[in-house]
Amino acid sequence: MGISCGRGMRLARLGPQHAGAMFVIERQCFSLPWSETQCRAAFAQKAFAAFGLFLQEELIGYISVYHTPDEVEILNMAVLPQLRRCGCGRRLLRLVLRLAYKMGMHKLSLEVRVSNAPAIALYEECGFVRAGRRRQYYSDTGEDALIYICSLDM
């Protein structure tokens, strides 16, 4: 593909003004996408944060989280399909890992479809370990979700 995640790209914290762009990515990446209204409403929640990866001025990927004083739950991570496999997801995930560590948080968690082998490989590469399974978690297919945890306690 010839694209590397880094050249001409920047990371930034997202706000409600990015809800439309997040929704565009949601529709392309998920079978159960959040609506634009849901994306916008999430920013009103104190525990919600999202970070985006931009190529020039276009949002090409994002990661969203809920956080408590000592834990982060990764809600969604998505990169436009045509830009996958070039390190963009890794860059987003590592940003959240670094921020959580710097803020003194102890644990990150997430759920992932059992069939999402590329995401599972990325999570495991970044230090997440499988901690459980949620049976028939996804309402569109009845597919199970795997629960992954990353401990930041050193």
C-alpha cells in the first residue's frame, strides 16, 4: 500500500465537533455502528474521551474510552478499511496506553469479537491478555466477545 502511519499524520483529542467524522468511520468499520447522535452524546459524559488520527484534516481513525480514576475501558477503535495494516491502530492504542500510564491508571480492558483475529493480535502484541468470554455478546450475529485486560502495574 505504501502508507506508513506517521508521515503527514497527527494525533489529537476529539470533541463533539468530530461526531460526524466518527460516524462515517463507524459505518465503514462496524456491523453495529454508533449513530452520529450517539457519538455526539458520548462527549457529554464526564468519563468519556476519544482520540483521533488525522491525515491532513481528515479523521482516518479513532479510539474511544471510558475511564475511572484507576481504570480505562476501551469502547471502540477503528481505522478506515483502506488504511488498515499500516500501524494506525497500533499508534492509537499505544497513545491510550501511554496516557493511562502517565495518569496512574492500573488497568485497561476491552471486548473484541472472537472472529476479529487482526484486532486480537494487535491487543496481545501491546500487552493485553485474555481474561474471559461473554457468550452471545453481539446482537447482530450472536457472536461471543473475548474480554482482554492490560495491567499497567509495574
